[in-house]
Amino acid sequence: MLFQGEATLEVAGKAVELRSGDYLFLPAGTSHMVRRVTNGALWLAVHLHPEPAGGEDSA
């Protein structure tokens, strides 16, 4: 989630432009790189780890 400013990311070889208020979901393993951000850009990145096969309750 980009709260403030602008950013350009490269996602799976394609440029993605983000502006204040935009968000992007990247599935695990998706190739990505931050190419450009404006001064004062503010964002939140949440990293989720997939559950083991069968869930946490499996033995």
C-alpha cells in the first residue's frame, strides 16, 4: 500500500506505476524490484508466509 508519493516497480518484467492510495498484491515468488520512488514516499509492505501443506493442525 502506497500511502504517500509515487513509485515505479518492475513486476515480472513489466513496469507498474503506483500513486498515493494504490496497492499491489504480489503472490509469493513473484519477481519484483523497486525502480523509482518520490521523496517522502510512505508505504506499508506486509509479508505473509504460506501455511504448511495441510494447515498448522496437521501432524
